[in-house]
Amino acid sequence: MKKRIVAAVAVGAALALTVGALAGCTSNNEGASSSSSAATEAPTTTLVVGFDNSYPPYGFIGDDGSYTGFDLDLATEVANRNDWGIELMPIDWDAKDALLGQGTVNCIWNGFTMEGREDNYTFSEPYMLNEQVIVTKAGAGIDSLEGLAGKVVITQIDSAALDVLEGDQAELAATFGKLDTISDYNNAFMQLEAGTVDAVACDLSIAAYQMAANPDAYVQLETPLSSEHYAVGFKKGDESLVGAVNETLKAMYADGTVQQLCEKYGQYGLSFDNWVLK
């Protein structure tokens, strides 16, 4: 602050001190105002997304080493439209409940099946149709669920496929030679390719991705284990963000953003026809 002070020499020093004190006070106020403005501009809400980084096309590590995927793009766009911060946090899938409970993440958004879990989470409206299916190696001679009798079937720990095989399809699983589990589906398909297991039980999206990447390697059995839906999972009772997520996803469908993202990941087997939130 520049001020011209016209006064007698006798009071000049006193005025200078007074002006200096006022200037210092003004400077502090400007700093406080600046800090207040920055605090106002900073996001008051941050969407902390827990996801499995080996779950293409919904969440995975891209060729450039960064996190990418259909659900991560959805989450990022939802956060941007609501002026929220966004943090993408890769997690061990079997630790998701503990991480959500302790607040390390505030949602699970990664091809997360809602059926059978409604009592454990507060869910958004379902947005994507999904099925649990069986994939075998091409030429293995397994062409039906009955053909899995005596075979080794593998699925991901704490997955919807495992829930189905231990629940509604428990009688079918009882015919398997063995039902095994593994930490992620990429390794499950590596075991299928190597012949260590005979089949993989997984989400339709995972099967579509693997068959798109290896069109001659795998076969999906025609009959699904179950049909279900994906939704965004929040801690039970946490309704603070659910409404905004639902409405923003509907708006993204209406303006064509969802279709664009489905087409972006179409090469991975994702289909816009399976989108259900409108």
C-alpha cells in the first residue's frame, strides 16, 4: 500500500509508524482473505474410490502405468460435475469392507455386484447389467455347466461368482473336482491358459475382456450362473453422496457421456446395451 503523507516534520515519524502498523494489519487481512478464498475454492467433499486395479475394463493399470477403466472414468466425471475432489485408491478386494468401515475409502466403485449385499452396504441405483459366467479353454471339450463335473474351477476371493457358487449354485459347485480361489482374475486366467485349472467363474465383463484380448483362447459357456447388477457401494447408512451420484449418472446418460465411455472401452468387451440407469 502506497500512501503519500504530508505533515510537519515533528509528527512525521509518528505518522510513519502508524501507517506502518496499518499496512501490516492490512497485509495480514489480505493474507487471511486469500486463505479464506483458497479454502472456499477447495473441494469440501472428496470421493475416495476403492477399486481393484486388476479388474479390466472397470479398473486397471493402463499401458502408461496410470490407473484407468470405465468405472474410474465414471467416478472422475461424477466428482468433477459436483465440484468434489477425487482420489483413486487401489485396494486388496478382500479388505474392502475394513477399508470402507474405517473411512480409508468412502465408496467401492469397481464392477461391484449389489445383489446379495444389500444388507451390508448403502448402494447407488444399479447402473450396469452383469452376469456371472463360466469360461473354459478353447478345445477343452466343456460345453455346458454339467461338463464341469470333476473339474477344477477357480474364481476371485470374495467375488460375486464365489457368492453364487456357495449360494444358489452350491449344488453345481458340489460336482466340481475342486473350487479354488485366487486374489485376482488376471492370475486366474493365467492358470487357465497354463492348464492348472479347467475353468474360471467370473463376471460377464471380465469374460468379455479376456475373450476380446484372446479371441481364440477361451470359450464362454452359454448358460450363466446368475444375472445381476453393478452399483456403487457406500458404508451402510451413509446417504450423503448417494443421491448426487444417482442424479449425475442419469445426467451423464442423457447427455451422451455414458455412451462415449462405453464406446471408449468397447474394445475390451464393454457394451452400452448393458447400461440400465436412465
